[in-house]
Amino acid sequence: MASLEIRDVCKSYGNVEVLKHINIAIDDGDFLVLVGPSGCGKSTLLSMIAGLDEITSGELLIDKQVVNDLHPSQRDIAMVFQSYALYPNMSVEKNIAFGLEMRGMPKPERDKRVKDVSQMLQIEPLLKRKPAQLSGGQRQRVAMGRALVREPKIFLFDEPLSNLDAKLRVDMRTEIKKLHQRLGATIVYVTHDQIEAMTLATRIAIMKAGVLQQLGTPQEVYDTPNNIFVASFMGSPSMNLIPATLAAHQNGIAARVSRSQGNDLLLPIPHPERYQSWVDKPIILGIRPEAITDTGSAEPNNPWVFQADCHVDVTEPTGADVYVLTSLGKKEMVSRMRSNCGAVAGQSTAFAFNMAKAVLFDPHTENRI
Amino acid sequence: MTNQEVKVSSGRFWRVLIYTTLIVFAAFYLLPLFVMVITSFKELDELRQGNMLSLPIHWTTAAWQKAWGSACVGLTCEGINGYFWNSIKMVVPSVIISTLLGAINGYVLTKWRFKGDRWIFALMLFGCFIPFQIVLIPMSQVLGTLGLSGTTTGLVLVHVTYGIGFATLFFRNYYAAFPTELVKAAMIDGASFFGIFWRILLPSSGPIIVVTVIWQFTNIWNDFLFGASFAAGESAPMTVALNNLVNSSTGVKEYNVDMAAAMIAALPTLLVYVVAGRYFVRGLMAGSVKG
């Protein structure tokens, strides 16, 4: 177990820059998830941590030691690949023990470690089988076993769950989380699935086109996204981004939003002192679906909850909740209400906006104000 | 007859036609072999009476024994057994060395890519298609300089050189479909360059090893030109000796001995096909299906 620091790391293939000045530092025991749309460079970054790709510039430190020029086998890391990469000619047992064997560990100790790990992952009955005789979930476990048995400083996971079916994926996700809690290991995990990122991480790094957009705890990233990309990438359904104008309102500032029917809506914003220079200018109002509810489930003592009647366009029941869609500022807006809230498409209903959860973005730079 | 019955019966008609044609062609193709085999088991007297296609009246292995142990090749009359071993001594190391080198080349060209690797591969491929005749004189000079002219070792060198091209082609295409993540995983696990090759790649290369071995074995065993050019006399391979045996008849032409000798010359390749032929087809298909 160890800390990991990525210092101003760049990567380019010829003239193409795939990673631009990435800075990430995590502590011993952190679970870092690199998340982003495909092609954002997250897998390349992982390969560079593993030592499988060269670093063009910048430094990579594991346990405060620069490892830029160390061979993958000397970095004391273990990696779980998307395709599992089990050696097809070896039994499960040999697969797991291979790394130990290559490091010259004596056989009795190898056997003991393999036994411990296979017990932990419940793959003992499979030890004599070949990878071709295993199901996807079993292969996944073996791949994890191969990493665990090494007891490395850092575990690297490259989209390990993307080849599993939906149910198994959720189960394995929980199991990886449990494993992390039990071992307290440092983990770097790549995924494009923001739910996986939210559930597993202690630190999330969101990337786009080779640039780190935000690094923070899941809650930070979710509540205070740095920019519109992060806001819309994290969370499902994603954050509502409504064009609005800031206006002086009573003693504070409010966001003026046009409604499809009726006059403009004025939603007061907390901390008006921050936004003085933005009065009368256009902004993007970001507010998550769960911060817009029916009046009954709104927080009763929250002074920043405001009610307004809006026209309901569509309702989408999910069982537990119902997503009520309306349009505000000429954009579709999703709110999350109780399933018995009584909203009916085509009619007006009362929406409760929890403005304490709202974030404002600059429409030009797309950064949070 | 209903429509369906018509279809079934006309299908049967075509099937019969197709199989008949195939059997006729197979028989036609096998006829020379059949003649060779029965001739080699006949006595010389029987041959003179004609009846090339009839089975031997007295089955005898005399011709085989003579071909193996006492037939005259050139001036010595000790049969072809010495030359048979020459061929074995030439083929076995050539096949092993060229297959191994091809495998290593394929491994490097796909998993340890470097600048210009495509050019190297293109040049190696080009090497496959250089006609043998072109290299005869330069090759004999090289062998002379190395002091290997007229030896089996020299022949091994020639065949390895020529074999590397095809062996590399086979292995490169096979390994191109081999998941690179396995090599990466092995690297992280601490396996060395050759560790990965011996422990991960080679054990998964069964089909392509069989293909390469069959290909190299038949080509090298059947080679005549290099054998005749670089290893005449005592160290000549089987093919050259067979030619000499057929040409050095004194008096009566002993067709049965010739045929027996030819059969002996052909048996090893036949054996390799019978033993490994199944894998040959499978191996040829493997790359294409996966790729």
C-alpha cells in the first residue's frame, strides 16, 4: 500500500497530445476512480501508472519515489485488465501463482498464498480448471485473485466490470468495495460508468479530452462540479442546466427563468455576495433533479426552498419515484417527485426548488461561478 | 410425387453425381501411388510381363531390402540408407531452428513493435519469394568461405535461411491475433522477454507450430536443388540419392527397386501428414477465423 502522485504528466503520440498536464495525488488507502467518456485518456493514464506506456513529460511517484523509468514489474503494482488477460495455457492455480513464481517465491509459500486468496474470493473449487472453462464472473474473480495474491503497493483496475452482465456487475462492484474496505489497499480504477465511480471512489478524477476536469471526493464532485461537463457527466438523470439571468431581487439576487406558460420565475440564490458582478448577465443555473421535488417532500425548514407552479410535459414513473418533466428557460427540466405526488401531464403542478443545492455556471467558459 | 419429394430425389441425384465424380478423381489421383506401391512389391520377372495395374502374384519385400541396403548409387552399392539418415540429419535441425527463429521473429514483430518493424517483415516476406536458382552461386561462395561446402551442416544453414521467411510469416500472423493484454499482464507479473515467450506464447501456439513444422519438413525433405548443388557425394540427401540410384542402373532397369526407393523417400513426409494433418488444416484456419 502506498500513496500515488501524478505530477504534471503529459503524453503525446507524435503531434497528438492525449494527456495534458495531469496533476493527481492520492493517499495511502485511497480509491481513485478515473472516469470520463471514451477517448478521454483515462486508460492511457492507467497504462502509464502501470509502466506499460511511456511518460512523455512529468513525474510519477509511487510511495514518494519517482518510478518513471522503472519496469512494470519493479513498480510493485498489480493490474486487472478489462479482458481479464488470463493465461489460456495455465490452470487457475498457475495463473494466480505466476507472478509469485516469476519473483522467485518458494513453492510452499506460493501455495499458501494461492490458497488464502482463493478462499477469500471463493474460487477454491476452480483452481484446477483452465480459463476457457470458466464463466465471465469466475474469470473476473481469478483476475482479481492474480492481483491480490501479489499484495502490491497499488492495484490498477482497467474497466474490470464492463464485460459482465448488469446483475453481476452490481454484485462485483459491491465486492470490490468490500475488498477495498477490508484490505485498505490503494486502488486506481478506470471506468466510463459514473455510477461505478460514485459508489466505489474515495476520490474521483473526471477527465475529458486529456484534461483533468475535477478531482475530489464523490460528494464534492457531485455537489459542486467545476464546470458544466462535470455537472452533466456525473449523476443520472443528469443535472438540469437552465439558461437564466441574474437579477437583483428584494435584498438579494435571484435567477430569472422563463416559463413555458405564465410569467418569468424568480428563484433567489443563496450567498448573493458572490454574484454581485453577475447581476443582469446571463448564466446557466444548474440544479439536480432530486433538488426539485413535490411540495410534500421538500425540506420544511429550509429557507431556500421555493415553490412555483409549472406546466407538466411528461411524467416518467420509475417505481420508487416519478420523474416529472417540464420546460424552463426553453430547456427540458427533470424533477424527481414521490410516485404519489399526483402530477399529471398537461396540467400544472407545484414544484419545490431547493436553491441551496443550485450551482451557477458562466455560459461562455462553462466554469462554475 | 409431391413437390418436396421431387426436391429430395433431385438432391439425391446431385449428391450421387458429386460423390461419383469425387471418387473417380480421387482414384485417378491415387493411381500413380498405387502403381508405385504394387510395383515395389513385385519381382523383376513379373514386371517384364507388363500388367502394370495388376496386383503382385508373389508379394516380396526384396526390392525394398535392396533399395535400402544394397542398391548401387553411383559407384557404391550400399543402398540408400546412408542418404536417408543424411536427410534426417539435415531436416530435423533445419525444421527446429527455423521454426524457433520464426516464432521469436513473430513474437518480436507483433508484441515488441519497433520503428521500421513493418519494413523488416516486408523484407523477410520478400525473402520467401526469391527463386532458389538466383542464390545458388552466392550461397556456394558463402558456404565455401565458412568451410561448410559439401556438408550437411551447410545444407542446414541454407534451409534455415530460406525457412525463416515463411516461418516468420506464419507466426507473425498467428501472434497478431494473440491478445497483447496477456503480454502486458505477464510483464507486470515480472516475466522476462524470453519468460513471456516460453511460458505464455509458445504453449498457446500449438496449431501454428504444427503448420510450420509440416511446411518446413516437406519443403526441406523434398528439396533437390540445394541438395544436388551443395552436398553432392557422400553427404547428399535422400532426394539426390534417389535420382542417382535411378540413373546408375547397370544393365536391366530394376523398376521395383526404383519404386521402393522412391517410396522410402516419400514416407517421412507422408507420415508427418498423417500424424499432424488434422492440426495442419485447423492451424491454417485458426488465424483467419480469429483475425
